[in-house]
Amino acid sequence: MRTTIDLPDDLYKNVRTVAIEDDTTLRQMVLDGLALVLEKRAERAPARRLKLPLIRSARPGTLDIDSEKIYEIIDFP
């Protein structure tokens, strides 16, 4: 995907200089920066664990359940 971003002139000049010094491109620097932001966000947002109720069946592999039984098992607000 192609997009356009507006950078202040002084920032662009500094980033361009660093890109040349590091033998890379501005595009690659943006990609690397976005990857770092996403990685950092993934680290700080713990995965939410969902605990589902265990519904036992008299005959494994079969389960006869309807809405009324679900409401008996799970406390809905």
C-alpha cells in the first residue's frame, strides 16, 4: 500500500542523514519503527484469558443443551 506522510523539514533532514549513514532507506526506517511500536504494544497488553464453564455430559461426545440450561449454568447479568 502506498501512503503519504507529512514530516517537518528538520525531522526529514535528520532522518535522511541517518538513513544514509546506516546505508538504509527512509522507507525501511519507517517500517522498522512501526514494527517496534507494534512489538512494544503487544508486550504491554497482556492476553485476556477467557474462562469458559465446563459442561459435563453423561455420554461423552453428546450434549443435549438448550438456552434454558445455559442460563442455569452461566450467571448472566
